[in-house]
Amino acid sequence: MKKQLPQHIAIIMDGNGRWAEVRGRNRTFGHLRGARVAREMIEACSELGIENLTLYTFSSENWLRPLEEVSFLMALLSRHLKRERANLVKNNIQFQAIGELSRLPQSVLDEVEATTEATSACTGMKLTFALSYGGRQDIIGAVKSLVAEGVPADQIDEAAIESRLLTKGMCDPDLIIRTSGESRLSNFFLWQSAYSEIYITPTLWPNYDESELNKALEWYRTRERRFGRTTAQLNQQKSSGQKRDQVPELAPPQ
Ligand code: IPE
Ligand code: IPE
Ligand code: MG
């Protein structure tokens, strides 16, 4: 059963504001509920045996929101990390944050560092908060590092870029879930999503739950991941035990 589970799930947790607004409440009420759902989904994924879970928590562009909302989100994040730290350790979950972390207020940075440190010896699920994260900024950072190291053009390949992305060492997301019905990536994992299966649900993040997660996982099981090949090739690969990135031998020209 575990074989059909995605190794890496990434979630674009969207719809907090709308969820609150339809209830005549302030958007911040939606963020509060959203944080609770995030905690539940972290536990659910860990119990399922998911190896990597990435939560898109705050985008590079979210800094453009009204100051009041940004301040609320930062304070919420800080409190959430402080409160959840012991739970993460108890569940053997290793935490890290990726993004332009230097833009975060010191209070959030302190909690991020304390949580990373406290969970560093955990060997279970790897939980990543994409925080102040932008896919374009990630790629720019990788390119800058290649240039700064003076890497010659003929040595720039996928592996060279991957080793300089913020996700270095992590596998690409197999499944990306976006809530709230929006069918866009909003600057999330632009490089890493090249072959991700993308599941969009109209459910708003504060209403997301384990049954919704199971629906996404069931859908994922029905996907045929071809990585550019044909179905016939995949079947042949399976029966011969060939690896995905092995280039097939071309038939000689007629
Ligand atoms: C997602 O919910 C949370 C963050 C982006 C921080 P939104 O706040 O984007 O909620 P909607 O999309 O406006 O409903
Ligand atoms: C994406 O949601 C960012 C996060 C979920 C953290 P947004 O609500 O910011 O995306 P857009 O603006 O609708 O594309
Ligand atoms: Mg949104």
C-alpha cells in the first residue's frame, strides 16, 4: 500500500480569507482556523508514513498584503511554532523552513530556529514550511550561487541547479494539492513541480480534513506518471526493471 503513496506531498493552503469572509468575520479568523487544520494535516501525513510534507505557508508576494494582515500572520506563525514544537518532537517530525527567511521578523526567525534545532534529530517525516518563499526567487538564488562560484557554462546542468536550490537534497513533490479551487501555482516550486501531479479541490483550507486528503491520495493512485515516455514503454520498463531516467536504445534507422 505504502508503495503507492507519494513520497513528497506539497500543499498550497489557500482560502482562509474567503472562508472567514463568508461568515462575516475578519480574514484573520480564517488564518487562525487554517493554522489548526495545518496541525491536523501534519499529524495525518506523518501517521500515513509520508516522507516529506511541504506547506506553502507564506509567499514572497504575500508581503504585499496589508500590514495588519502580515503582522497577524507573523504573530500566528511564531505562536504556532512555539506551541507545536514539543508535538513535532513527540511525533518524530523534522522541521525546516525554506524561503527568504531574512525578511522575517526576528521573533519568527527565533521560533523557526528553535524548532529546526529541537527537531534536528527526528528521523520521521520531514516537514518543510515554505515561508517567504518564491519559486522564481529560489531559481535566481541558485543561478547567483553558480555565478558566484564561477561554475563554467558547460558544467551547468539539472543537478548543478538542483544542488543550489533551497530544496537541495529533497525529492521533488510527487503530489501538489491546492485548496480553494484556484488552478495556479502562485510562484510555488516552479522548478520542482516539473512532473508533479497537481490536484485542485474547491474546498477552502479551513474546511480541509483527512477525508479530503484521502480523496487526493486516491486520485494520485490513479495517475500514470509517464515522465515523457509512452504507456507501452512504461509497461516494458516495469517488466524489465529498467530505471525511469535510463535512455532507451533507439531502433536503428530503417
Ligand atoms: C491562504 O489563504 C493563506 C495565505 C496566503 C497566507 P488566503 O489568505 O490567501 O485566503 P483567500 O485566498 O484570500 O481566501
Ligand atoms: C498562495 O496563495 C500562497 C500561499 C498559500 C501561502 P495566495 O492567496 O497568495 O495566491 P494568489 O494571490 O491567489 O495567487
Ligand atoms: Mg489566497
